[in-house]
Amino acid sequence: MPPHKHQELLTGAIEHESQAHRQLLDGDRDAARAEFATAADLYRQSWEAAHARAFGRLVGMLKASVLAGDDALAEASYARSALADADPGSATANYARAIAAVIAGDDEDAVVWAARLDGAPEAFARAGAAIAALAARDEPGYAAAVREIVRDFEQRSQHLTGVAIADTALMLEVLAARRGMAAAVVGSPVLPAL
């Protein structure tokens, strides 16, 4: 049986994101941005074709949009609307809500959703701590949290796209740079320069 359309779209999104990661590591930022833009579009299409709890696709859309160099405001608005009735106990939905709120500049909402990640699995909790610090404009707290995220990615043996890259930290650094708060973590093989 062929995969469902939403799965084909998700696979395509991950393939384009993987290519973008490779291009970033090779220093080809312009080509990477184009691939991220395509990935963001495919993640959104996949979300629209999937079941209502496939929140990771919204996370993928937001992350890829930010890394594409887009202001991602339209994507953030879309995600916030799509998540309006989502389970407040879902760590993935709360992560997407927190990212969307930061993109939209709604720091109060970002702190609320990031706080809900505090008891979530470790990767979500680390991202939540970084987002909360970013929203609170706590530069030392943000820098410490993003370094923890990078360390986690350095220790992973598997990555969603098959490429060893700290894409969560990259996205957060783009959002932090917009606020003049980038931690400028250097010297990690999983964190190429943007």
C-alpha cells in the first residue's frame, strides 16, 4: 500500500530540510535558505493533510521558516490558529505554541507555553528553558540554555534528517539575533555559522 499523502509530504519536507542542513554545513547559506523555504511549505501541506495531532509538522514548518530567513510571522499566526484547540498537555503542541509566540513577539504567551515544557521530556524542557529566557530577555539564562541544547545535539547518534546539526539551536539563535541576544556559541561541529 502506498503511503498516505501526508506521509509523502512529510518525507519530502524532511528530505529538503536534510539538503538544507548539508548546504549550511558546506557554507552555502543561500541554497540552504531556498531548501528551508521548500521544507516549510511541505511541512505545512503535510500538517493540513494529516491527523489533528501531528504537531511536529507545525514545529518543522516554524523552524524551517525561521532558518529560511523569513520573518515567519505568517507561519506563526497560522500555527497559533491551528493550535487554538490543541491539547494543552501535549509537549509538542506547547513547543510549537512557544516558538510561534516568540516569532510573533508575544513574550508573555511564549513564557506561558515554555513553562509547560518544564516537566516534559528533556529535549522539550531544554528548548522551553531557552525560549523562556529569550522571552524574558535573560541573556545569561538564554546563553546557558542554548549551550545545553548544543551539547545534547553533539551527543546524539541519530538526527531526524540524518545530518548531525543542532537545528533547534540554530533556530533559537536566529530568533535571539533579532533581539540582539545571540549567544554566539562557537566551536561546535553541529552548529554552523548563519
